[in-house]
Amino acid sequence: MTPQGAKHIHVVDTSSLLDNPKCLRKLGEGGNIVVIPAGVLTELDVHAKREGVVRLAAREVVREIDRLRKSCLIHSNPEAAVGGRLSYDNGGKVAWYLPPVKQVRAYQERHFRSGPITIDELILVTATHCMEKFPEYRTGVITEDINLRCRAHMEQVPAESLRIGKTELDNPDELYNGFCEFFVAEESLRKFMQSGVGLEKYLDLDDVRGGAKDAPRLVWNQGVKLTHSRHNKMYVLTRFNAEKQRLECLQHAVAFDEGKPLEVFQQCFPVKTVFGMTPGDPRQILYMDYLLDPSIEIVAVNGKYGTGKTKLMMAAALHQLLGSAGGDVDKRLSEHCQFADGIRVLRPEYIANQRDIGYLPGNIDEKMQPFVAPIYNAIDKLAQLNKDRRLRKLLEDKGMLSILATTFLRGLDISDTIVCMDETQNGDASLAILFTSRLGSDTKTYIGGDITQIDNPYVDHRNNMLTLCTEAIRLRPTPERAAITLTENYRKGGSRLTEDILAVAKRADGL
């Protein structure tokens, strides 16, 4: 029986190393032993030759392992690590393990298997060996591979996912959504309406009845809906100013109607139509306000299918490039363009196709077309809406609409442009760091995605790029950042059936 408070032997697989290349050092803290099974280096070599951000992570892991090797800090086997003195400065030790063929074959026979030895089998054999050899240690497999965790559980081998470098979200619904609602007395709403001229209205947090207890949880630019406590259809939308500790009226997505009596509250603030798109609910209105606000540099948006993430994003981008729709493109660019390098669009391209972009025909723009198709589709829809079908082609010809590949981000200086990055739930921490480190001055950045629709097998709802960016905005709030989650599905037709299918499936599962 393993004694209480025993040290650990962590058997790591490739997925955990790719998830966080720094985990070798972190897992060893306090005198733990990290074992790298045979076959992991082979898999790392395969990933290091791929295109995309996973290659960067694989190479970083290999470099870290090589540094340890050159420093003579990798023991030849777990037995040598247990009895040896060589360790990290934090007391952790690292060891290889190449199990004898006889040991692996015996494992296969126990599980009625024959044929080539798989990497998963080598990992489980390594963990079983350490459990039998060192009962005084707590041995377990660290992996992001769900199937491997299930196999380990079946064979009574402890296994868990890597917790290092992840947010503490039990499920996607716990992600910071950038929106809250306070139910207030009519007196507070009247005070807000009478506090200033036009859109220069505000309400001090001290005046928010029933919502003061929630005030400490508000962050910069968080959207707050002030709703009449007895009439739910009467409300005003505000944004939190952390410096002045007050809720301020929106400035960019709405106008102020002087002809309306102040008592009708939200009707005094008609929603603006931006490049043919009119936000349809409070969250969309807040989202558009963030997109158009020149003081906000980075906007992160999360939302399911049909919530308008991409279309509103592109409407705001085109508006800041061309102003109102219609008329000569050259003239509109010269009069309204706020960004000399126009719009740049990108997505984590290594996800949408199992093959890397090198396999696709054509130059880099042609290779990237399938990945940015949804963004271009949104631009074309907006162009049709504004009876300007050649808009995308005209912008491309003038160099005001271009594609970036995440594969080639390193070394770039992205400035004086609007950057629209979609599907960021498929990016990882490495891409988040690489991308944001490229952003220079006078850049407006839109980061969008849906953390319930992740295709990348190396990330989940806790450690994907969109989650990390959103949580960074929550934990390190500044006036230049904002995040919002959209919830209403505006897509008509068959997409409505999706929600019914999900509801039926949950009911069948007894959820």
C-alpha cells in the first residue's frame, strides 16, 4: 500500500508534453520522478516535422529534453532515478524507460493481443513496471488522450490529464461571459437617464440597488444590463468603468433619440446598423460596441453556431475601413480608412484538414482559402446585403484584404491593421502567445470561436487559445480589452434542428 504523502512517479505521454512543454520541470517539483517511455521521442519527431503550431510545441519539448541530456540530468531508467542524486534545482528527476521485449509480449498475452507493439502499450507497461517496482511511490500516467486514460483505468493504472497551464473550468459554461444583469429600482434607472447629455450617461455602483454585492466581480468593460425590477422589458445597457467605479452608457453601437421621453429607457437608444448588420439582442449590441470602440484593442468573442460572431466581426471591420456601405471603394477608403494595412484574416489552419497546408495546391493564399472560407463567406454576404458584389475582389486587388497563415507568424510585425482570427478554440497556448506577441501599434484584433466545438485533439475547453485569451482578460483586466459570449441563434432553416437534436439526445441519455 502506498504511504500517505508519498512522492510521485509521473509517466508522461506525447500529448501531455505537447500540451505544455514546460511540464517536465513542473511535474518533478518536490522530488517527484518523471519517466519518459520509449516511443514518445519517436512521436515527438513526427510532430516536429509537421506544419502548424503543434510543430513549435514538439520542437520546444525536444529542445528541453536535449538540454537535460546535455546536462546529464536524465537517468537511464527509473531504478537509477530512485537511487540517484542528479536532479533539477527543484528536486525533480527525469528518467527514460525502454521495457524489455519479453515484458511487453507478456503484457500483450495478458490482454489477448499480438502484433506490433503500440506506443500506448509501452506507456502502460512502463507505468505497471513502476507500480510493481516502487510501491512506496504514487505512480500514474499523465496524458491528454482520453482513450489511454480509459485503458489505464481498466488495467487499474492511475491516470489523469495534465493540470499544468490550464484554467480551472469544469465545463465550457464556466468561461467568463463578459455580461451580467442587475435588477434595479426605477429610481436608479431615472438617475442614469438624467446623469448626462446624450450618450454621456452613467450610474455609480453605489447607486445600483440589489447589485452592489456583485460589484467586486465586475471587470473592465464588462457589459451590465440594468433591468427594471418590476418590468423586465425596461432596461438600459452599460459598460463597467473600473477606474471611475461606475456603469457607463454605450457609445458606439447605439445612438440617442432626443425625441423619446426618458421614461421609455432602452427605446431612447436606437441600435445602429453597421454595414447592413443590426445587432439583435443585448449581448450582440455590447459586442458591436466593443468592435467599434477605438480604445479597445482586443475583443474576444465566444458563441455557438448562428450567434453572429463572424458576420458582426466582419461588418465592424468593413465599417472601420470603408465607413457606410455604398459608393466608390477608392473614395471611401481615402475618406474613412482608419488602418493603412486593411484587414487581415486567419484561422488555426492545421485543424480543418488532417493534412498540412503543404499538401494543398497553389500559393499560400490559395492554400489558405479553404480555412478562411467562412470569413470570406461573411464578407460576400455583407457585400450582397449592400449591393456591392465585387467588394471582396476590389479590396484584395488593393491589398486591403489579405490572408495570414499561423504557420508563418513568427517574425512578423502586425501593425496598423484589423486582424480577424476565427475558430481560435482550435489554437493552443503556443499559438496564443505567438499570435499576441506579433501585434504591434494601431492594431484592432478580433478573436472569435466556440469552445464547445473543438476539433484539435491536443486542446480542450480549459486550455485552448480562446479560453486562455478570455481568462486573461478576466484576470488581468485593462481598458483596452473586452470579452463577450453570444447566446442567441439567428441562423434560420435547418440549423434550428440542431438544438432539437441535442435536446432529444440529452433526453435519451437521461440528462
